[in-house]
Amino acid sequence: MQSDVQSNSLKHILRHRQNVRQQETDISERVKRFYQKQDDLINDYELAEQRANNDQEQQEKNEKLNKKLNKTIYILSRTSFILNVVSLFYSSSK
């Protein structure tokens, strides 16, 4: 009967509640750390994906710019060739 009284005493009940709370706190801290790590991994992945998309967009822009520059260079070289031929014709005709 003494053990029943001790097991149901206020001190025993409070001590038991504190142990349960401590265990819940420990578990929740571990769970919080786990989910924080998962969030960090997800954020890192999203940042890497954004960088890859930005790199791909930048590469597409560079390709478009290169095409425009190649066309411009082609037109300028043809124009220069034509002007050289015309100047050669005029210089030889005098």
C-alpha cells in the first residue's frame, strides 16, 4: 500500500510529467532539426535549379546574340567586298 501511495503521490506524478515533457521536448527538437535539415536541402536544391535555369536562359540569350552578330558580320563583310570591287572598278577606269 505504501508503494501505491508513493506512485500516486503528487511528487511522483509531477516528476513523471516532467520526464514526459522532457522526452517530448527532446523528440520535438530532434524532429525540428530533421525538418530544418530537410528544408535546407530543399532550399539548396531550389537555388541550384534557379541557377541552372538562369544559366540556361543566359546561354539562350548569348546564342541569339551570337546569331545576330554573325549575321551582322556577314552583311558587313559582303558590303565591304562589294565596295572593294566597286572601288577597284572606278580606280581602273580612270
